[in-house]
Amino acid sequence: MTETDRRTPLEKVEALYEELVEWYEEGSDRELRAASKLLLIGLLKLKAHGGFGWQGLVEDYVLMLKQDPERFARILEANRGEGKKA
């Protein structure tokens, strides 16, 4: 199993974000542009697969990030977890 295979889904998304930031090179707002691309795709997938409550889930996460960033950080950290065992 390669190192890439051992990463959690969250770690893979973070790596993709870094790759997008690099792709924008010295462009203005490159971090914001990379994050926006991931958000656009994420929202589209949530709408397609999230069922009736997808919008509430998004609103809950946004509210949590605004009002309780420490809790949001803990959730992110918990999602790093351990890579899947083969």
C-alpha cells in the first residue's frame, strides 16, 4: 500500500487543496480560489446525494464554524482518524 493509499479522505482533500493553490501559482487570492472550487463541488455533491436535509447540514456547519470554531476544529481532527487498514 502506498503512502497516498494510507491517507484519510480528509487528508486527500487537503492535499488536493494544496495542489489547487499551487496551480494558481502567484495569482491573486489563490487560497480563496482553491477553497471556492472545492466548496462548489462539495455543495453540488451534497445537493445530489444528501437527500432532503442537505441544506440544513451545510447551514449547521457554517453556524458551528462561526459560533464555535473549536468544536469545528475537533470535528475536523476526528475525521483525520487513522488510514484504513487493508
